[in-house]
Amino acid sequence: MFIDVSNLKKSYTSGAVRNEVLKGVEMKLDRGDIGVILGPSGSGKSTLMNIIGGVDRADSGRVHVDGVEINDLSDDQLTEYRRRDVGFIFQFYNLVPNLTVAENIEVVSNISKSPLNVDEVLEAVEMKDKKRRFPRELSGGEQQRVSIARAIVKNPKLLLCDEPTGALDYQTSRSILKLLQQVNKEFGTTILMITHNTAIAAMANRVFRLRSGKVVDEAVNQVIIPAERIEW
Ligand SMILES: Nc1ncnc2c1ncn2[C@@H]1O[C@H](COP(=O)(O)OP(=O)(O)OP(=O)(O)O)[C@@H](O)[C@H]1O
Ligand SMILES: [Mg+2]
């Protein structure tokens, strides 16, 4: 089991009000699988993903990733885990505006222990010819390609995607999903993806439905549909 989340709980307190966001989440994902998390707004999807990615900490429960108990790591170890093992892709691309495409990727590869070759990664996301451009000179889909390149250049074990196509049109979304599927195949990267689009679940090995801080349904797909054949 690559990801093994068990009885995970998390609450936030603001003033006198305590908000239980995760109420005992159970989730398992094998190495090399694609997992999709569905669920209404506010159900705790991003909170769960941030804990798995070492950005936030749980109150209690277990989060094993590749045999390591994330909750037991010191702050320094957690930072190291996040830097070395996890790639993040968000709805908004979070590129550094005054760096070129290539530089946005190099800043990550420079601090990585075993980075992939920058040009190869740019080739994989079909952005090599635009590597001297700045983010503002790119379309939304192109910016998302660069952010995927930035996330995969450090060769992470785990790629966490929080609504990666949320800001993109239909065709561009499909090409981004195809790219993620390709990364999964080519590099064996385990992918966990949050989406509001139930059709996207067809490209996943496992689909988790979160509601009010719990996984209320889990499905295993025996047949994985290539992203370019998914329609919605
Ligand atoms: N840092 C925080 N401090 C206080 N409350 C928070 C914090 N982060 C999240 N929450 C609360 O936790 C709940 C779950 O938030 P979360 O972002 O995980 O939802 P989500 O399922 O990702 O929703 P969406 O689909 O809208 O992105 C929400 O009620 C939110 O207000
Ligand atoms: Mg969210």
C-alpha cells in the first residue's frame, strides 16, 4: 500500500467555534495508481490532500506514505518529505511571474536530489519551444503544462492535483488530463487528484467520495479509460 490513511481527524478552531473538517477518513491507494477524490465544496478534500502532502498536520490518525508515518515526522523532516517526495498542481498555476518557463522549472530542479532533465520534462509537456517565454505570455493550458513540468521535474513519488483543470476549458482540460495519465504511465508516479467533474473518475483506478469529512463511498475501476476518450 503506497498511501494508507486511517481514522484521520482534523478540526480548525476560530474563536470559540470548533469546526471538525475530517472525521475519521480511511483511504488506501497502491503505488502507481491514480486516485480521484470527489465531493461537495467544504467536504474536506483540500484539507485531506494538504495533510497527505505534508503541508498541514492532522490532529490524530495515521497517514502512511510509502511506509513513512507522516504525522510522526518533525517539522524539518516534513519539509524534506514535501520537497523531495511530493509534487503539487493547483487550479491556479502559481508560476513565478518574472521567471521564464525554463527558469520556473530550474528553480525546482536545482534544489532536488534526483531531478529529471529539464529539457526532457519540457518536451514531455510539449512546452520546449516556449521555454524562454514568461507566464503572462502563455495561455491557461500552457501555464498548467508548465506547472505540471515543475511538479514532475523533481521526480516525485506522489503527485497531488487540486482541481488541476478547474480553470480550463473542455479541450484544454482533456489535454491536461491526458498529460497526467502519461506522466503516471511513463514515470510510475502515483497521482491523487481532486475534481468536481465526476466524468474524470473514469481515468482513475480508485474513486473516493468525500462527504462532511468522511469517505462515504469508494469505487475500484477495473477498466481505465484514456483521458482523450472521456467526454462530459
Ligand atoms: N486553515 C483553515 N482554517 C479554518 N478553517 C479551514 C481552514 N482550511 C479549511 N477550513 C475549513 O474546512 C472545511 C473544508 O475545507 P476544504 O478546503 O478542505 O474543502 P474542499 O472540499 O476542498 O472544498 P472546495 O471544493 O470548495 O475546494 C471548510 O469548511 C473550510 O472553511
Ligand atoms: Mg478544495
